[in-house]
Amino acid sequence: MSSTLLSRRDLTFLLHDWLDVTRLTERPRYAEHSRETFDAVLDLAERVATEHFAPHNRSADLHEPTLDGQRVRLIPEVKAALDVFAGTGLLASTLDESVGGMQLPHTVAAACFTWFQAANVATSAYPMLTLGNANLLLAYGSAEQVDTWVRPMVEGRYFGTMCLSEPHAGSSLADITTRAEPQDDGTYRLHGTKMWISGGDHELAENIVHLVLARIPGGPPGVKGISLFVVPKVLVDPDGTPGARNDVVLVGLNHKMGYRGTTNTLLSFGDGGHQPGGRPGAVGYLVGEPHQGLAQMFHMMNEARIGVGAGATALGYTGYLKSLAYARDRPQGRPLGAKDPATPQVPIVSHPDVRRMLLAQKSYVEGALALVLYCGRLLDEQRTAPEPADRHRAGLLLDVLTPIVKSWPSQWCLAANDLAIQVLGGAGYTRDHDVEQHWRDNRLNPIHEGTHGIQALDLLGRKVTMRGGAGLAALAATIGATVDRARRAGGEAGDLAGRLAAATDRVVAVTRRLWDAGDPEVALANASLYLEAVGHVVIAWMWLEQLLAADAAAAVRPDDELYAGKRQAARFFFRYELPRTGPQFDLLDSLDRTALEMNDSWF
């Protein structure tokens, strides 16, 4: 039976027929790999996700973590699954061999991890955060910090978190007040409170490595005065053995509508609940230079944003496959022309409106998965391309696409989950079927790691204007190259190329119009609309790329129905979805002030 988590055939198409990941093995970093090793690790990911993560997805949702006053308790299947995951080595799949990694391409690793997010997004959050933590320390930490904290995380003995938000500040990191007081021994003592910390406390590992943003007294105000610290739950003695309990206290658990198997916490640092060295204060270790903490943390935040987009895609994808399976199996009604009530009922997939809903889901989730893997390929190019110019271009594109890959799947794969519920009808919103939980889980992703509005401000306010518009120019040129290939191919691809070219031209023109007006407040007032419209253009690009790849592959395997399905989904997106952007660009082009001029007393 084919999986209802993800489509392995789709992953094979995207990785090999489209992105041709095997060519990466020509580069020194990936020279020990081959298509066989890539396929083997994908097989492993599918098997572990199916056998160890998926079975407790519902149970973890129904029996969320509890606090008995001292300890957090989770269902035992969570730890059992994470122990198996740690044993596979997949946590360190992309890391250097020198720290125990596989040196797997990011493109392949992203495909592997999507299996776990589709199977159980709550349990997969623990390793996702841990890998981001480890990657940050590898980039900015000292050799001692790598040995002390990263190696145990790679082995699955320690887990990691990111601690940014505070109850009074929320997303406004300029207003954080957690302070880090320097000590004579070179350490710091931290005092403050952090809110919404996923994975902030549990007993799934020997230790939890918190990466905490805090202020060193006397530093600059605002974001320029933020520094980054390693603050472990348990201190480690010089010989590597567990030492004293650090002054990090769990104040309480937050109870979310989704991701219920992931502990989400309010943490207090330095309130004296524990007293390492006989006095209060959470012992922390400065990462890199003082007052560089926010720039450093963006290394983990951007990785987490792509991870959130991947998780949203996975939830949308598994919801689509489950609603498709239901539609094929559920008999109800008869074709419009069948007047005899004695004739057999037909599966609901036979009804045009159900096919419309399934096709919409397919266009969203397969388009989003293509974007997630494309961003993985950009990361591989940024880090291993032989030519510096190619590495620079990949970095520009990745910067521009990061807010889109985070937010577009979080909005539209959630819409796919909504349609999955609709396909199931009355059964869809009951707890007897998974699609209800997938919607609740996915509803968190437009907020996770920076809300939709924050990503919109990032895209329009920074990413498309950075370096004199170099990022937007790189995106337009890259889409333009796809358009040129499609025009040369002719036929349907050529027709869709014209539509994409026109939409891309509007992106560039509207962006210029918004900023040439000289009023940033007006330009950014409708940034969320801009993000949605540009995101749709990007996904249309992903679909034209897939159409071209499907046509090329079909020349060798003309009877493969996967390629016919790709063509039809591309048609749907260009006919039903891309036209949405026209009125959106018109509104943006008008410099509309409706929301900006709404007085709060008028609500």
C-alpha cells in the first residue's frame, strides 16, 4: 500500500527528475554519497517515521504533557521514538564527519525530515530545534562549546531550544529585559523570564541546552545590545559528567490547540529555585562576541522558519493523501445523469466538486514541497558550489525566499487541511479521523517563528530592497530563466511561461511603486497582501519547473500517471490560483490606505 504520509514517488520525481541531486556527489563534500545512499536514507526515514512516529501521533495529541509540580510527564512513546531517531544518525545527517555527521546534502536531508513531520509534527519538533541549536553553535561557538554541547546533541543525548520571547515583549525583541551579569570566572549569571519555549523542559534527554538572548549591563539599547548565551538545564563538570542543576525553573506549561506533544513552556532564569555554586543566577556561557546575539540567533531562526514551512507542507500533504484515500473508498451519491436510485453509489472522488477540492490540495502541497526542497538545494549551492558567484547568488535567493517558504505553506497548506476536512464531510471534523488534528496542528504555523505579518514586513521591508534590490533582481532573473526554457519548449509550457512572465513583471513593478512613493508606512501597510501575492507567483514558478521536468521524464516513461497528474495540477494552479494575484497587485499599486487610516476607536 502507498503511504498516506507522503508520496515517495513525488519525492523521487522532485529529487531526481527535477533537482538532479545525484550531481551533488561530484563535489568533494558529498563525494562519498551516491543515488543509492540517498535512496537508502530516504527508505530509512520513511520506515522509522511510519513505524515509530506515526503510531503515537493521536495519543500524544489526546494525552498532552502534564506538570505534576516538579516534573513534566509525556507519554512514553515520545521518548521511545526519539531514541530510535537518535540511533539512525539522521539528527546529524548534514553535519561534518568531524562532529559525527553524514555530510548529506541539505536537499536530501529536508526530504528525509519531512517524513517525520508528516508522521508526527509534535515529536519531530524536538530534533528540529536541536539541530538548529547545534548548527548555530557550529557557526559561532568556540571549540570547547562544540565539544561540550554539540557532540552530545548530535548523539541524541542532549536536546536544544531557542529562548527569545518574553511575556511583556512578544516578538518585539528590542524590548527584552533578561540580563546577563559577568562573573570573575568568565561565565555569566542570567536573570529573566522566557515565554513560548518549545521543548523547554522534559525528561527526554540527559540535558537541555538553552540558547538564550539577554543583555549584558552597560550594553547599547535596543537590538544592538543583545547577546547570546548557552544556558544548560544541567551544568557539566570538566570531565563531561553531569554536575549541579542550573538555576532554570519551569514555571508552567502552555496548552496549545495543536502540537500538543511538544512541551511549550514559561521558563524562569535565575530566580533562585536552584543555586549553582551556592547562589542564585542561571550560569551561562557567552557565544561569540558581546552584543551580536540577534544576528547569531537569526542563523537558527532562519533555519527554524524553513523548518516551519516544511512542517506546514508535511501536514498539508498527509491531510491531502488521507482525504484522497477516503474519497476513493467512500461511496455516496450517483453521477448527475444517473436517475435510477437502484444503481450503485459511486465513490465521492467521482464527483467534480470533490475532484476540485483534491486538485486544489494537490496544487498547494506539491507546490509547497517543491519550494521546500528547492530552498534545500539553494543551501547546498550556497555552501558547496565551486564558483563564488554561484554561492553568492544562491545566498541572495535563499534570503528572499525564506519568508515565503515559511509563510506560504503555513497559509495555503492549512487551506489544504481545511479542504481535507471538507472532503470528508461530517466525518472530517470528528476526532475519529486524522484530518481534524492536522488542521489544528497546522494552524499554529502562521504564528510559529515569526507571524505571517512579521514575515511580510521582512520580505517587503528588507529582503526585496537589500543591497539595492539585488535579491529581488536575482529572483526575477531566476524565474526569467525558467520562462525562457518553457518558451523554447513551446506548447502548453510556452503558454504558461507567458503568464508567469507577466506576473513576475508585476512583482517588480509593484515593488518599485511601493517604495518610489517615499512613504514607508504606506508601503508596508499592506505587506501581508504583498507576501501572499508574491508567494503565489513563486509557487507558479515551482509548478512551471515541475511541468518542464515532467515533460522531460515522460519522454522516457510516457505512461507514468505521475507526470499527467503534475501537468493537471500545474494547469489548475495557473488557471485557478495565479489569477488571484491580479487584483492583489492592483490594490498594492494603488497605495491603498484603508487599513492604515482605520482609527482604533472605530472598531
